Amino acid sequence: MSTSTAPTDTTAAREPRGVALVTGANKGIGLAVAHGLGALGFRVGVGARDETRRQAAVEALLRRGVDAFGVALDVTSDDSVASAAKLLETEVGGLDVLVNNAGIGGRTDGGAQDPTTLDLDVLQTVLDTNVFGVVRVTNAMLPLLHRSDAPRIVNISSDMGSLTLQTGPQMAAYAPSKTMLNSITAQYARALTDTKVIVNAACPGLVATDFTGHYGERTAEQGAAVAIRLATLPEDGPRGSFFNEDGPIPW
């Protein structure tokens, strides 16, 4: 799928709404989330490991009228995450929205994600990005988010992690990583109950991107919509829940 998420447009000038950071934002759903938040008036940090792809995404967003900037970010690296937090504090001035979008599916060949032959190295790799990476980034960014008037955290999950639905193909590393991510989301919501920080998990659905091998009928924009909604919830919005575009998802 092309990294372009809609026909070229120009976002009208408006009062800045705050600063948002989207991890894994150089393409697909992450790029669509970045564009959607930018269209609402956020200054958007494009978090990505690869410098060339990160800069290309920033330039594409700038052409469409989004106030975008690049953030070198490898969610599996403590040093990289710490540097990203420092950049946001010293050079950008803060953070209002964090969208933890970076994620991987993991290798599936040779029974690597069949539970009876599960490759533990694959499991470790998937968890390091999909779960540990979210915790690593979130905890590094929380001091900045606490300074915001309307801080929001959105974790991009999947209904494949639902113990009730058990959707999709059998992937014994990826699916449990999303189950754990949903649980971690709930734990954050409990810990942050008496703060302004609202955290939820979002399921974008089966979106035709590089991640899915371009399988699926949903566009990146459609997948991004629920994350954008959760990123802009009012102060009395739900906390610690799991949503798709139709509402709450059974866990």
C-alpha cells in the first residue's frame, strides 16, 4: 500500500491543539493517524527508526499542511526512547497525545507461531516491540503528559488479542502480545485514575497495509479513525477500555 493516505490536500491554518507523538508513523495506519491528528490542529511527531522513511513521511505530511517533525525512535531501545523524550521536552516543549502504534507480527514460517512448536525467540521479539516497547515509551513520556491539560494515550491493539472473540489466524506470539497489551492498558488506566491522563486501546480492524501483506478491504484512514477519536476524548471519556469503530470490544 502507498504511504499516501488520501488525495493531496491542504490543512487549513488553525490554533495549535497540542503536540502528538505517533510511534511507527512512517507508513500505514501510523501515518494515517499522524495525518488525522495533524488535520485537527496537532503538531505531530513522526516516530520511526529508519531515517529515510521517517523523513519521507514528514515531508509527505508537510505537503498536506500538517505541522510534522521527525522523532528518531526505536521502541526496543532504552537509549532511543530516552532521547526521544528529551527532544520533546527541550526542543518541542511537551506532549499531549501519545499513540503507541509501532508493532510487528513476527515470523510465522516453520511453525514459529504454532503454540505446539512456538519459537521462543519469535515470541520474545514480538513482545519486545508490542508490549515492552509500549511500556518503555509510555513510561518515558508520562512526565511530559502529566504537564498537559488534556493528555491522552492510545495503544493500537487487535481483536486477535480478545480471549472472547479469538479472531484471525493462529499466531501464538502476536495474538497473546495484544492480549497482554490490552491488560497493560487496563493497568495504566487504574494507575492513572486520579490524573488527567486517559488511556485506552484501539482495534483498527483488518487494514490493507504492508503489515497485512495488503490483505483486507479497510483503508488506513478507516483503521486510524478509532485511534484519532480516542486521542481526542473529552475529560469524562472512557478509561482503560478496548474499542473499534463500532464501540467496545469484548476481551
